[in-house]
Amino acid sequence: MSASAIPAGPVQIGVEIEEQFHTEKQQRHAAKLGMWIWLATELLLFAGLFLVALIIRVQHPDAVTPAARHLKFAIGATNTAVLILSSLSMSGAIEMSRMGWQRGTVRCMQVTAALGTIFLLLKGFEYYKDFDEHMMPFLAWRPYELAHLPASALFVDDYYVATGLHGLHLTTGVAIVLVMAWQVGRPGYLARHQNRIEVLGLYWHFIDLIWMIVFPVLYLLNR
């Protein structure tokens, strides 16, 4: 091939790139559907833990009762109220984002993150009290009334797995809320990505819903 046959400039290839979504409404629907599917898988994970706790309670009530009495009811009830308030503030953030109120959205998200942090601090204090009472799963010995009851040990271990997973989800949620609150404070973010606030709201409400099941199943029954 001669040098004159080589194109002098970049070659334009006529490839038409189609958008993934035809409309903004379709994009919002797809994002929410994806989150709902993922939350359903997470619910199945927690459902197995709740089912184990309920089976132990039904089959071994005498063993579960002393273990349940060691759980800190006052802290659990306080944390329940804290998460209810956080759901309200998250709902406020969603509504304000729909109206385009940037500052109000940021404030509500900051309140949500603060309430989530309060929950984690209270939960950490509760774990400390459990450690002081030798209720942690990795300890070789437990309180006298539980040491000879395998079902009570299984219940306590299930409690720690369920609350530990919930705490991990909540920690992730607090981090995402703080990052997104910072992003919302940037000009034009709400106009382009308001749907992200609503998807995050689904995740946060899921965290609250899980705790609303944890509290009665682990703290109240057979107490």
C-alpha cells in the first residue's frame, strides 16, 4: 500500500451508542427494583437467624429464659426509639430532595447519620456489659445459670450473629449517608441524582425493619 492510501487523520467509525434507559422514569424504576431484589436476599439471611431463635424458644423455653433476661432490655428499647426517629429523618430527607430543598435534605441526612451513630454507641456499650457478664460467644465460660444449658448458649450465639450483622449493615448505612450528604451539598447534585436518595432510603428503612424484628424476637419473647 502506498503512503498516499493511508488516511491522514483519525478514522471515524459510525457506531451508534444507545442509552441504557430510554427515560428517566425507567432508570428510577430499575434502580429501585435492583435495590428491592438485593434487600430480599438480605431478608432471607436474617430470616434464617430469626427462625433459629424462634425454634430454640419453642423447644427449650427453660434454657432460653435465663439467657434472654441477660439481654439489656432498656438499651434495646432505647435503640428501637432511636431507629424509629432515624426513619422519620430519612423520610424527611427523601421528601425534601423531591422538592429540591438542598439544605433541608443535607440536614435531615446528617440527623439520620447522627441517630445511627447513637445506636451503634449504645450497642457497643451493651456489648461491653455483656462481656462484663461473660456473655460473649468466644468466652470459655458463662454465667452459672447458663453454663450447663447448650440451648441457651446457642441462643446467645444467634443473638450475636443477628445483632452483629445488623450493626455491620447500619455502619455501612451511616457511612453512605454521610458521603451522600456531602454530595448533596454540591451544586446541581439533586437535579441529577435525586433518585439515589430514594434508593438509599430503601436501604435505611430495611435496616430499621430488621431491628423491629430483632427486638421482639430476641429481647421480648420468653423473657
